[in-house]
Amino acid sequence: MNEQIELISKRICELREILDIPKDEVAKRVGIPTEEYAKYENGKSDIPIGVLYGVASVLGVDPTVLLTGEDPKMDIYTVTRKNHGVKIKRYEGYEFLSLAANFVHREMEPMIVTLTPGIFPELVVHAGNEFNLVLEGKVCITIGGRKTILSEGDSIYFNPLIPHSQSAIDGTAKFLTVINDFEIK
């Protein structure tokens, strides 16, 4: 497990304990089994981004607090310079760069996701809507049982309540994703 994921897990555990919320209650409210939640909190399993945002909601904090240990500060606008967002490497071959982590009360989460070929992430589900725009390379997006190949400049807007994932094809790929809700269903 990488150091960044371990730090996030420690922040979650510490905040949950300070708020005196049992693990099973957080798990129930996020919609996952307690055993699965415990693995995330103990740093034994990678935390899916949707689960991370669900936990942040249950704990009453902005996801940035769990990601960085700091509160977002901007409420009129925030500028993120090239390659200077909050970078999270979830697991080998998948990382994202949060582009608005410093904006308070944001209703969308724009991120640049970098995918390495040969990595096939688990299907995820979350509420809201999701938009993906391929910036570099080719991305295979799986929605339900259907696979669609997107090339540079192609985009897709979809219902993320349907299990989905993205993977790189023929080399590294980057895409912009904008998600307007991370509540787990």
C-alpha cells in the first residue's frame, strides 16, 4: 500500500474516532460491508474514490480534508496551475489529479486521470452524473457490460449508478472526468 493511501486511512480513522462514530455505522451509511470498510480504514485495501467521498460525507468533512489533511480555503474561485493539483496515486497504473480541491463547498469534482495500460480496475458505482473527455491516448470505458473505445477529443456523459470503469488501450491515456456527486448508492 502506498504511503499516501496509508495517510488517508489514518485521517479517516482518527476523525471517525474523534466523532465517536462506530465503524459499522460508517460502513452502513456508505453502503459497504463493515469488513470491507475496516480494510480501507486500516490501510489494507485501496479506497475507491466513491467510497472516499462517501466516508467524507458521513464524517461531515470536505473530501480534501481526508486527501490532504487540510481544509479547502477558496470560496469565490480557485486556480490550479498545470500539474499542481492534489495528486493521488490510488494503485499502480491509476492516478488522479484533483483540479478543485481548494474550493469550499464544490458541487463537482473535476480530475485528470492518468491510466497505464494493462491495469483493469474494478467496476465502481456512485450517484450523480459523470463526464469524461479523453485528453491523450485511448480509453476503454466499460459501463455495465458494454465497452466503448474513446480516442483523444472524444467524450462520454453517463449515469454512474451503472457499474463502470476506465482502462488505457495502446499506451498511457489521460482523461478529464467531472463528477457532480460522490454519494454511494
